[in-house]
Amino acid sequence: MDRHELRKNGRALLAATLGMSAGIGLIGYINSVVAPYLLADFGWSRSQFALASTVTLLTILCIPLAGRCTDLFGVRRVAAVGIVVFPASFLVLSAMQGDIRLYFAMLAVQALLCTTTSATVYSRLIAENFQVHRGLALGLIAAGPAVVGAIGSPLLTALIDALGWRSGYLAISAFCALLGLAALLLIPPRRPAVAAQGRETRRAGKDYGAIVRSRPFWIIAASSLLCSLPHALSASQLKLMLSDRALSSTQAGFMVSVFAAGVIVARIVSGLALDRWPAWLVAAVGMGLPLFGLLILASSTADLVLIGFAVLLLGMSFGVEGDILTYLAARYFPLEIYSTVLGLLLGSVGAAMAFGAALLSITLAQTETYRLFMLISAAGVAVGSLNFLRLRTLG
């Protein structure tokens, strides 16, 4: 492996990795750990709490906006917004007194302003600086939140068990503030040529027309939407679902770490795979993984090994998605509109999470189990992963 490109652009790689590791990509791990404590303390119902994920509807607008702003103004300026707001939101959450509307409001603030700490923004540093090892570099930065989730989930669980969920939120706030500041200081200056492209893009006004007329865009967006339906479960209800299967709090917390480990492994492996094999093939295989995990979890099995394997598959699919969308955006579209395209694609994922959250709330209210939702999601994943194969004819 030629390591020159990795060494030359190490600062950009480190900045993006730290930024992602302290950004909104952590929210699924945080919510999965903290949710049972909030429900127990405040008496919120599971179906009521599931509606919290519908706030991700805001990301349908905010992620594309963050992407567009990044193309125009650069990573540093855009990321700075979320680096300040994200830690502050956890300070507010630590002071909650039981009104679920405040919880929803903070989720809305995170969706509105903290998408600026997502891959839509930070992955542009990789798209600008990497060619030969772009897949690997994207995998490394995307693995950041998963590493933090794998290590931090059991630590956060232990901290909350000892000191309460309020202390947990305060610790999260401090961690995100410190890493976010380090990332901001490390972001390299924007190259003049790239800045000039941004100014030209601002005047063009034709970018969105070119995007919506693109066949690859619609194939990728539709496939991503269908394959992302299970995220409504894994983003905030994973530990609750596992607790329903008579797993202890410690066992369920360990499974959250298994999920994170799956994300880490998949992001590195898929990054390497994207540098070696056709992206459409990697996408179809990787995005299809949750099909088997969902079917296992929808069964009545109580085997911890099987349950752990299913959770691992869910985590791996989550990890592959992060690499696939960023890579495909760079593969099929010019750099000057990279973040704009990626923002729209991730907006489709946000739409899937919002729809999935509403569907999860309805199915929980009707059946009081997660089984029906998992079966519906499995069908969506099957169709979406096969749809990626249509990219084969487009180069």
C-alpha cells in the first residue's frame, strides 16, 4: 500500500476523524444508552418516546443545507456551528424535569444546527485530499463515532448507574466540546482553487437541476431510503428492544457495544473494498446485511449468540452505509457539488428514519412488540439492496 497519500494528508484525516467522533453521529449510541433511564424516571411510554425520532424529518432539510453551505463556505466555518451547539444541547438535556416537549425541542435543535458535524461536512476534507485511498480514508473517519460508541456505551452506562443520567449528559457535553475544538483547530485552510470553485457554484444555479436529472442519484437515494428504515430502531430503541427479550441492563449495554463494533469493522472493511471492487457490488451486499439480522430478531430465539450476531449485522450495515454514500457521491458527481449531493442523499436517510419512527410508534401501539416493524423493515432492505445493482450499467 502506498502510504504517501495518507501521510501527506494526515492533518485533514485527523481533523475529520475527531470532528466526526464528537458530532451528531454519536446520537444513536447516546439515545440507546440513556433512553431506558429517561423512561423509568419520567414515566414516558415507549410509543411516545419512539415519536422522538420523527424529529429527524428536520434533517431532510438541514443535511442538504449543511452540504450546500460546505460547498460554498468551506468545512471550517460550517463545522464551527455544530461544534458549539452540540455540547450545549446536552447541558440543556441534563436539566430536564420530565416535560417530553423539552426533549423533543433539543432533538430539533440538534437536527437543525448539528448536522454541521456530520459526514456531509467533514467527508469533504477527504474528497478534496484523497484519490488512491479515498475509500479507506472515508472508512477511517466514519469509524470514529463507532469507536467512541463501542468504548463509551458501557462506560456511560456505568456512569449513569453510579451518578445518574444527568451526570451522563454532562460528561457527554464535556467530551464533545473538547474533541470538537481539537478538530476545529486541525482543519487545514481551504485551498484557493477549491474556494474559487465554491464561488463559481454559488453563481451557477444549475447544480440542483443537474442532480435531479441524474439517474444514479435517484437509484442511490431510493435504495438508501429503503435500506435505512431499520435505523429508527437502532438509533434510539435498540437497548429497549433488547431489554424486552429479558436481557439485563448490562447485557443490553454490551449489545450496544457489539452494534458499535459492527459499525467499526464494516467501515474499515467496506472502505478497503470500495478501493478494490465495484461500488455497486459493495453497496448491494453491505446494505443487505440487516435483512438477516432483522429476521433473527423478529424470531422468538433467546440464544444470546444469535441475538449478538443479529445486532452485529445491524451495526455492520450502519457502517457500510456511511462509506457507501460518501464514496458514491464522489464517484458519480464532480467535487464542486460533492457536499450538496451527499447532503441530499443523507436527507433521504433522514426521511427513512422519520418514516420508520412513525411506523415503529404505530406498530408498538398496536402490537406492543417490535416484531411487525422488523418484518416490514426487512422487506424494505431486501428491495433497496437489490436496487443498488442497477448502478452496474452506469459505470
